[in-house]
Amino acid sequence: MQKEKSAATKRKIVSAAWKLFYDRGYDETTVDEILAASHTSKGSFYHYFEGKDSLLSSLSELFDEKYEELMRSIDPGMDSFDKLIYLNQELFDMIEKRVRVDLLARLLSSQLITRGERHLLDENRTYYRLLNRIAKEGQERGELKGEPAPEEIARLYALYERALMYDWCICYGNYSLREYAARAMPLMLGELRSEGKKQALIMGAHMSIAGGLAKTVADTAGIGANTMQIFSRNPRGSGYRDPSSEEEKNFRRIRREAFLGPVLAHAPYTMNLASAQEKVSEFARLVIREDVARMDRLGIELFVLHPGSHTGIGAEAGIENIIRGLNQAITGDERITILLETMSGKGTEIGARFEELKAIRDGVEHPEKIGICLDTCHVFAAGYDIVKDLDGVLAEFDRVLGLELLKAVHLNDSLMPFASHKDRHAVIGGGEIGEEALLAVLRHPRLCGLPFFLETPLDDAGHREEIRRLREKVRSIKS
Ligand code: FE
Ligand code: FE
Ligand code: ZN
């Protein structure tokens, strides 16, 4: 009882001191002010601490206090890997809100030369006990690999956290520690995950490039996405601006820092490779040449286009035009992969049948440059029943095209009914496909690891919520 009471007193001092350090600065805070703020006496203060300086190394106790709170509040049913990520997010959130960068830097550097029970590496800290417990439980439940031992997992985790804190200090806290860690920790810890649970869901939405690509990447991170789709140029007009080499370099850097998965550029809707009109098809070839070159310079991995509409000359002649156009536009030296999108078949659209996409790919001189983007709204409207028979549709795709050609998925619900050949996207769960069927797409083992792009009629805030909800539901499903 006495021990508990004294631990509480000490905790009161520690938390009052760190609040003052944060609000006013370390140098500006006096011991008397700490005493007043914590309602403790000089006697008890000096019982625990030699002076203000020795409070600096009490930061680990502040952390442990946070961990004790988390230990009580964490949902025991949460996946162990997610628990580790969650703990890190909560701790770093607290650091950003309550610890000044200069003091964190002082603590980290003082730890290089001090030893003792307040040391960060002390195995008896709540921190290590909690990490050990989660690692052990994760291995028992098969959520984490059986190797290495739980103690080693805890050690690695702590090591990564220190590395992130160190970098944040060395950059003077000029970025969000929590947001950076949200992307970095899953990558650093990913190897600990059991096979099958390992791959992080790559998900993004169609984003505006109106404010420049740097803003687009920032907006993408802001909506909790780890990839994005953009238009390769103004979707309706023909306008674009060549990025400077400075902008190119900048884009490559920021997308790396945002840990974006494969980025998808979408060709403008107005082009039509299938057209019999020379002017129309020439424009389409020009767009492909220019945009592919520009996207290649930016290091963008994927370029998706609608095959085209035959506008009355028949599917066969349309397909021939598409093949001729692609052959004229593609040299084979491109780095980007060009994706043909599965279409709903509205009007005279080509590409509503897998066989048509297959015929196009087989006809071109550089089939190795061509992949497929599957749009869930379009295939459903085209008459592939992904609601009742997703396995069957994927088997059909595999038989006709080969699933290895599938490089991206457009995840959309459909406002229009099955086989309607009408193309109207709906928000996930707000259409004829429904949330359950689209969740089944997201977690289908044969689609595992592909990037998923939302083209649902929502703004960034709406996509943020949609992504959050889908991630949560995918995670909560026990496989
Ligand atoms: Fe499209
Ligand atoms: Fe699409
Ligand atoms: Zn569409």
C-alpha cells in the first residue's frame, strides 16, 4: 500500500514536470513550480530526484505511464501486429503532444552515457513487459512468425522506435513523428508477420492534381492512403505542363517518403484509339506517347487507358484500330506498364469482355508492356457476377487472360444493376454490388498485394472515411 502510494507521488511529480517542460520550456521551469503543480513537498521531491536534471531521465516513466494506460484499454481481440502498430502510434502521439524535441534529444543523448534502472533498455519496464506479452500472444495465435523469440521481437521494436525518435530529433521535429511512423513501422516490422497476413493493403483513391503533384502526395497521405490514381493530363481537354527536372526529383523523393505503392496514371477519357477517324486516333496515339514519356520520367509505374469505342464500325475493326494505335505509340523501351481497363460495355465500348482485351494484347508487338486493370463496377455492369461468384469470375479472367496480367483494381460499387452495360459508380456499399462483395474482392487471396483504387463519387474527406472503414473491416475479418 505504502509502495503504491509513493509510486503515485512520483508519477504525479513526473507528469507535472513534463507538462511544465512542454508548456514553458525546461530551462524556464523551477523545482518550486513543479512542486506547486504536482502538490507535493520538497521532501518527497528530493526523495526521488536529486534535482531538476535527474527528472530528464524520468521520460521513460512518462512512457511507461502511457503504456499502463494502454495495457488496460487495448482491445484484446485486435491482431497482435496491429497492436504493435497501435502502441507505437499512441506513444508517438503522446510524444508529439507532450515532449519537446530538444528534451527528447537530451534524453536520447544522455542515455548513451548513463546506466541504471531508469535506463530505456531496462527489461523490467512496463514497455518491455507489454511488448513481450503481445509478441508471445501473436506467435501463439499465429499472427506473428514463430521466429525470432518474443524478447527479440520486443528488442527490435524498441530499436525501430528509437531510430524513428532519433531521426525526428535530428530533423528538429520538422515533420509529424506519428504520421511518419504510421507508414514506416509496418514496413520495418512487416517481416515479423506470418505469411499470408504479411502484405499490407495498398489502397488509394483518384486524386486531383490541380495543386501540383507535391500537394497530391500530401493529400494522399492525408486521407490515409498508400497509393493514388491521377490523371496523366487534364481529363477532358488536352492540356498538360511538363514538369521541370527539379519537380521530377521532388516528386520521386516525396512519394518515397510517403511510402506510396505503385502509382496509377489514368489517360484522358476523351481519347479513342478505336476510332476510324484518323484525327481522333492520331490524338489518342499522341496522348499515349506524350503521357507515357512524362509519367516514365516521374517514375510512375502504371498507366491505364480505356481501350476505346468502335462507334459503329464493329468490335473487330475497332480492336484492329486499337492494336495499330498501340503499335504506333509504344516503342517497347517504356518502363511504365500500360493497363487496359475492363469496361462496362456502354454504347460501342470495347473491353467489356475479357476476350476482347486478350485479342488486343495478343495483337500488339510489345505485349509484355500491356497489363489489365479490373474495374469492379464495370465488370459487374458488363455481366461478370462478382457478387454471387467472385471465384468464378477470377477463374474466367485467369483462363482467358491469366491473373498474372492483373496489375490494379478499381474498387467501385455500381449504381446500375448487374449486366446493365451502364457505367455509374457508387460509393462502397451504396450500390448494387454492396460492401460485402467488395470486401471479398479486397481480401481475395488471388488479389492479395495488388493496389486498389477508389473511384467512388466522394471528395477527399469522404475517401478518407471510406478507406478507414474498409481497412478496419478487412482487418477484422478472421481468415
Ligand atoms: Fe477508367
Ligand atoms: Fe475505372
Ligand atoms: Zn467507370
